[in-house]
Amino acid sequence: MQFYATSCFDSEEETPSAAWKTIVSQIAEFNEDERFTAFLGLQWLGTLKEEGLRELIFTKDNKNILRKKDLRSNSLKKIYKTLSSKDLLAIPSFTMGSESVYDFKDFNEEFEKVVEIYNAWGSSEMSSKEGNLRPISGPVKENPEGSIQKALLSGCRFGFVAGGLDDRGIYSKFFDSNQKQYSQGLSAIIAKDQKFSGILFGLRHGKGSSVRELMCSMNIKTLACDPMKTFLISNPMRNGVSRLDYVWDSYISQTYPLSNIGIFYLINNTSVAALQVSITDSSSLYAASNVEDALSEVMTNLNT
């Protein structure tokens, strides 16, 4: 199943009212369960650092466009007060771009369930000095204040999605530049079913993940179903353990950590099980011959 969101910019010049009405009508007719899902969305650019660039996604049909020049929607705080999180998702996008930077200091976990980790023009995961293989460069420079890695280390929690290719607005300078486009990857949402409601549920609960260059190959058919076993730690330990997800699957061929900031995938190729550990103060990747040994090793290291 494939899923998309429209991403027209909010200005009248870029998206006239008549064009928006056409988009709204077509999106409402485009969805087809178990084949593709389309979300009605737009790109909204606010105050740099405080708001940055957002992909605003409506969860219901027939919504009016939110224009930055309009009094009721000229700031994110007003938008968040006007609309419920049941009606809108706000996805921070291109957060490390110098013309769209968002520093996550006003992070709103109610609306900002997922964050764009990369699009065709670069990754906002971390700075080039910190090891970003596809940094934002060229006519628009990277701004470390928008680092997703720093946001996670500061306590923000969200899922990941990938953006696409755009040559409008803040991206117009890239198209005729020497900036190398990001290679195709995979953006996935864990959902209970392949319907609009299922994908939306996954987004609202931050169950999004993106990898570059299709680094991992796995069958995740059981991840969103009842067989998944999850152990939640309500009282974090002194070292910052926040969650343990104990996941069984029929087959996992290989996996990689999404980054080096404390998100891990423990793989057992023998009895095919995986253990994901989310912590905040380590960057090791553990492996063991079976899940029980892996869990024991992780807990031993966390408690030392």
C-alpha cells in the first residue's frame, strides 16, 4: 500500500482558492482501501527556529486552507488553539535548513507526532560534522539548531517520515544547483490495517520510520497485530530507560540502528526475534544468540 499527502504552499499566489477547492475534491475521491491513501495537506512556513516549516495534514475532508497571512492562522499557537489534534497533524519539515529551521524548543507532542527526517534535498538528522552522510548544503545551509538528534536527546519523542522532491518555495534554490539529491529510501507507518483510518492511527501514535537506501529488509506483518508483546516501563531508571518493545516476527533478515543516539535493534537470526530498546544515554548496538541473552546484556549494561 502507498500513502501520500499533498504539499502545496499556503500562499494565494502558489495555491489560489479555486485550486485548493479542486485539490480538496480530488483527495476526497482518491482514497481506496488496501491500495493507496491520500491526505489533504499543505506546507506552512512560520517564524524561523520557533516554528519553521510544517507539513500540516488534515484528518478530515473539506477543510479550508490555512494561510500564514490570515489572522486566525498566522502562528502555530493560534492554529493549535483553533483546531483539535484529532483534526490536524503538524509535521516539522526540513528542520535543519537555514531557511526553514525549527529548534524544537516549543515542541508540541499533541500535534507533532512525527517529524520529517529527510527529503530529496538532504537529511536533518544531525550535522555534517556529526556524521550526516547527506547533509543540507548548497544554496541553503544546514543549521545545527534544527538537529533531530539533539531534539531526541533533549527529551522530545516522535516518529519519522520522509519527504519528497519539491522545487517550490524554500526549495526553489536547490533545483538548478549542484546539490546532490537524496537517494530513494523507505518510509513506513505501522498500522493495523491498510486503510485511511489505520494509517492515520499510526501517524497519530508516532509509528513512523524512515531509512535511507533501503538498508533493511524485513517482514513486519506481525508488528501491528495482537502477537506483538510490549513491556512499558512507567518509572524510568536513573539512566533514562524509557521503553522496551519485545517484538516477535516470522523473519528479519538484517537491521541497522536508525542513528547513534540510543535507538537500537537487537537481532537474533537464529530464532528470529527482535528487541528494540529506546534509551537516552548510550549508543551501543548489542547482539546476542537469543532474545533472552540480549535482554540480559542490555539490562546489565544499563545498570552499570
